Amino acid sequence: MQQNIFVLNAVNSIANQIILELRDGEAQLDRGRFRRNLVKLGAILAYELSKSLQYKTVEVDTVLGKSSVNILESPPVLYTIIRAGLPFLEGFQQFFESSDCGFIGAHRIEEKEEIAVTLGYSAIAPFAKQDLILVDPMLATGKSTLTALESILQNGSPGMLHLVFAIAAPEGLENLTKCLDIPYKIWVGAVDECLNQNGYIVPGLGDAGDLLFGKKI
């Protein structure tokens, strides 16, 4: 795995239990549990990502003296692709409480020859040389991510781009690394085997949006 790709389950931790429950068909029947697990996984990945950000030293007065501590120089700007990304974003907001948030609506279109992505609703949060974090539960082909980024990056240049996924396919990771031409790092809960002929992650966990909010028409 490339140096700028962090894979959470490459090292054993309690996060593996969360990923297991996200995948398990029986556990998925409890929509609230699935949603809470995605929030938890987002929070864990937010903590891991926070170690790579820039910090400054400040002093705080205690009842017995002074103490110095390193805190973030500035909060990152958070983005997500709705609708499936909303609980994942919530996990990040638990750590980056003062961050501005942007939202992109991306819709996958099943065409005969290839998978296409069209954008809908967008709420662009401003950024100028700050760290920009885009979170989305599933990275399949990478087309949704790249299409969303094309829209977002028309509005500025981040200091560092962080792309965060719960589950990723190798094909999507390869597509991102081939297409991105700005400083970036990718953070993933688990990397799966492959995409099937329909462009879905195997073994994956199913349609995250449907599992979170119900089927769409």
C-alpha cells in the first residue's frame, strides 16, 4: 500500500468490531445500529487523521500553575457527499467541532457501457490553504469522489486534501492516485478485494445510503 494511504484495519484494534458489524447482514437490519457504527468509525478515523495536522503550542492556567499543550493551528474544512456521508461526517464533527462543513449531492447513473456520476445540490464551504477533508463511506470506482472534487476545488486550493472512506476498492484507490495532482492523503477503514461487473465493492457491505435511510426510487 502506498505511503500516503492509511488503512485502519491493517493494525488490530476495536475498530475491527465496528467494521464487522457494518458488514454483517443481521446487524444491518437495525438501522440505528448501522448509523451509530458509521458515526463511530468516522470518529476513529478523525482521531487518526488528526495526528497528521499542524499544531501550535499554547499555555493554560491551572489551579496550581501553568501547563503547555499543542492544539490545532486551525480547524480543517469538512465536506461530505450526501446522503450516505452524513453519519460519517457526524463522526468527524465530534472531534472537529468548529469546522465549517460543505455538502455535495452526487448521483450515480447506471448506463449501458459505463457508470456515470451527476452532481445535484451543493453547499460550498470556503477554504483557503486550510486542510480539506472529504468523507464518504464507500469508494468504488472513484468517479463520485473525483466529480465532487472537481466542483469543490473550483473554489480554492487546500493546504492538504484528505480523502476518507469506510470501505474502499483497489480500483477506486488506483483511480484517485492516478488522477489527483495536488497534495493529498487517503484514509480508509478497510480495503476490499475488487469491484464486480456492476461496479459494486466486493465483499463491501451493500448500499450504505439505503441501509442508513431506506431505499430510494
